[in-house]
Amino acid sequence: MDKMGILCFVVALLGMISAGAGFAAEVTRVKSPALVFSIISAATILMAQIIINVATGCFCCIRKTAELHFTKAFCFYIISWITFIIGMGLLLAGAALNDRHDEVIVKNGGYYCYVIKPGVFATGAVLAAVSSIFGVFYYQTLNSKEKGTSNVEIPNQGGIVMAQPQFPIQNSGFVNEDACNKRQFS
């Protein structure tokens, strides 16, 4: 397996672990394991995002091979980061709010305990999975081996000329002194 395949596999695996831990946190949100599951989910998606961004490098340092690939990769990059930030925020906010579930609040003579609303961890898990998917798309788009229209090879121009040259010959403007003298006397 080449470097590209291994990296995509690792990031996809981390994304699946993150989504699984996020859904496990959703299932156990009333109990204390939700805190551990949400932190595991946030940590794994953070590792996946770091791996993708270290492997691809900075956008300012990337050589633009084809404008279409670069535009597509930039869109995948932006979507990956937006879903990462929102998903990470939901997972960590859910973990912080769910950690307060042991506190009892007395209000109007009744006892209430705080339980996070359903769907917070699940949404964070889905966004973590989407972030890793778009991260892999971003990496593959930037490192694809397809040739764009700017990489078209020029056919061999050597051999016997049978017609006009395909590309104009460059005239250097230099004329040898002997050639000038021969033209004047002839």
C-alpha cells in the first residue's frame, strides 16, 4: 500500500472511531461515560485533522497544477474545517454541560438535574465523520496524479520538416558581420 492509501485509511479509521464514540456518548448522555466518549471523539477527530493538514502542507506553499483541482481542493478544505470546528464545539460543549448532571437544582419546591438535550453528541459525531470524509477528499484531490490541460506534452518536433513549423522560430536579431558583407557585394 502506498503512502496515500495508508494516510487515507488512518484518517478514515480515526473518523469512524470519532463518530462511534460520539454516538456512544449520545446513547449514554444521561450517565457519566458520555463525558469520556465525547472527549475520545473530540480527540480522535482532532488527530485526523492534524494528520491531514500536516500531510498536505500549507495552501500558500502548494504548487498549483490545475486550477480545477485547486478550486475543488480548496472547497473540500473549507468544508472540512467548518464541519470540524462545529463538530468539535458540539462534542466539547456537550461534554462540559453533561458533566454537570450530578448537580441538583431546587426550583419551585421540585428537584431538577441537568441533562443535555438529545442530539448534541449525535450531531457532533455526524459532523466529525463528515469532516474526516472531506479531509480525505481534500488530500486526494491535491495529490491526484491526473494531468490537467496545462500539462499537455508537446509532440516531438525533430526529424525532416515536411511543412511549415508548428511553433514560430525565434529570431535572435543577431546578424554575423560576414553575412552582412556578403550580401552587400552580391
